[in-house]
Amino acid sequence: MNPSFTYSYNCKKKVTNKMVKCECPSCFFEFELDDGTIEGEVIPCPDCVVDLEIVKIEGDVATAQVAEMSEEDWGE
Ligand SMILES: [Zn+2]
């Protein structure tokens, strides 16, 4: 296996250097995601500091939902 494959993959992600906008569903503050933010990542809202999970990134718009870290209802 060529180790440079992984490297070029990371590179490709970096070349996509565009601002992704996201709106906080809690306070409706619109902000830009850090470069390299991926779906599934949990980030704090810059305004109300609630934990936001990035559920979807489409083009330059990301969809976030409030991450509920304290509640875990995985099985009954
Ligand atoms: Zn917020």
C-alpha cells in the first residue's frame, strides 16, 4: 500500500478551502465552521455555547442540531 494515498486524501480536503456556514438551532446565531469540520463533529456555538452536532454538510451550508450528551437512551 502506498502511504501517500492517505496523505493526498487529507490534502484534497484542505484544498476545499471554503467557508461553511452554520446556524445554531438554539439561538439562531449564524457562524462559519472551522476549516476541516466534518459531519458528526460536536462544536460549541460561538454565541450561546451550547454543544452543536454537525449532522450534515451540503456545499457551503451545514446543518446542526443541539447535541444531547447528558441523555443516553440507547436501549431499554
Ligand atoms: Zn447558539
